Amino acid sequence: MKLAIRQYMAPGNILSERLSNIEKMGFDGIELTPRDVTDWRNWVKEAKADFSRSTIKPTIVGINKSGCLLDQRKSERDLAVSGMKQSLEAAVELGGIGVICVPLIAIRMGKGQRISDLSPFMTTYQLERKLLVELLGDLGQHAKRVGSCLILEPLNRYESFWLNCVSEGVEICKEVGSDSVRTMADFFHMHIEEADIVESLINAEGYLAHVHLADSNRELPGQGFTNFRPGLEALKSIGYSGFMGIESKITGDPMVELPRSVKYLRECYD
């Protein structure tokens, strides 16, 4: 079991401190999500130096979050595509597995759909889906060319208009038809959307490139009522060997609560 954690969750003020702290806690990787990168090549150079002194491995790399893939303005789509391509290249340089792609605007952010309904020609959903597949084709080619992976993340219905279930992510991957475009499973979103988490994970065999872990209340695993054991056993049964990244709130002292959650998850997995 390879456990990772989101960068903003790791205690510390700079990357080297965060790596040192999570290494002591029993983590194996970190999802890099810096929010203030202006010169990404220099940032990669500095990050590589930090990783050279640590056993922690970079997993997900996301350095540019501007634009929106599913926007009717080409300028916004171009910004999103350019940012993802930069992130894919950064992931390769650092040795990460790839970049997470969340193509839809979150409802909870108070933002509506960005593409108009053109019925009876096409509904908003039909337009968005066709556009997404087209853009992922280009991004998938770039990911393959540089040796990385673009990873679709399904979100629950309260955060996304569609692409809510892991099976939807698998369908998109099949439609794109690129080994460099995969999907992922997030136990928090699955707890809301999936009728059977175990079945959903088994049916996604061969298409999962990453996993996120959070409890039912968005707290650390072990602080809610999600039973992680069946899902983790399902991942084991399909031969999933990738990273599982904790993505949640932290209530209490992270230096105490994070190691406790790591211990809980490893007990569930063993």
C-alpha cells in the first residue's frame, strides 16, 4: 500500500519541511498542488532538489489551474489545455504519475454551466461531452508523447453537473481511446454516488490511475463511518498498485492525527 497526501495538508511551511514531516509519519508520496508558481521550470528544479534528499515520491503534479476545459470561450479552453500540458511535463520531470483533470465547474462554487443549451441540435450535456472527448484526445496525445498520464476525477452531484461516478470516467476513457487518459476513484465522492463501491472498483479494472481517500464526513480516514476495508480489498483484488492519496480536512493536531490515520488505513489494507 502506497499512501500519499495532498501538499496543502502536509505540515510545514516549505516543501522540504513537508517532505521531512510526512516521511516520519509513514507516507510514501505527496500530491504537488502549488498555488503560486510563476516560473514552473525553476519550481521543478527546486522541487527535484528537495526530493533528492527524501524517500517521499511525487505523485500528482498540478501547477497551473487557469482557464476551464468546458467553456464556450476558446480563450478559456486554451488556457486550461496549456496549463494541463505544462503540468504533464512537470510531472514527467519530477517522476510523478500524472495530472488530475476536473473538467466541470463546481456547483457549490456558485458557478453555472458555461456552455449554452443548443436544443434541438444538442443539449448542454451533449455539447460538453463531445467537447471533453475531443480535448482529451489532444491532451492524451501530449501525455503519451511526454510519458505521463491525464487522470479524470469524478465528483459527487453536489460539486459537479455530471461525471459523478467512476463508471462515467471509464466510459470517457474508452471513448477517448488513449492509454494515457485514465480515471480515478475517490472514496468520499463514491460514498455519495456509488450504489456498490466494491463493484464499481472491480468494474474499473485497468482504468484506475489514482485513488483518493477521505471519510464520510470529509475528515481523515478513520474519523467517520466509511468502512474502508471492502474497498481496499477490492483494489487489491484487481491488482491496483498505484498511490492512494489522503484528501480531507484535518481536525486537531496534524502531527498526531495524520499518523493515526496512516496506521488505521494500513490496518484496513493488511
